[in-house]
Amino acid sequence: MTAEKKPDTVPKPQPTAVAGSRKAWTPRTPVDVILDQIGKQEKKVAELSKELDTEKSMLNKLLQAKKLLEST
């Protein structure tokens, strides 16, 4: 008696059109990495600064309302 091998039931992945359109990996220099990190940090700081300005504005409005309520 010989054992019969069953063919693999799991199909092997076929390359798709999406895989062909991916951008090729290019090595980056340490300088490029640092400059990219600086850019991201500047963007983050700008967003946080904008948020802080909004919060300060809201606080000023609330303080004015408090003064108005205390004066009556």
C-alpha cells in the first residue's frame, strides 16, 4: 500500500496589480531621517500652539463672564 499525497488545498498567493504599483524602497540617509522628524515635530508644535490659543481664548471668555457675574 502506498500513501497517496493530497494536493495542497491552500492556493499560493498570486501577485496582484496593486503589488506592481507600489513605490520602490529607497534607502534614506540619516540626515533625511532627522529632517523628516524635524518637519513632523514642527507640524505637531504648530497644531498644539493653535489648540492652546483656542483654549486661552475660551478661558478669557469664561473669566469675563465670571467678572460679570461677580459684579452683579
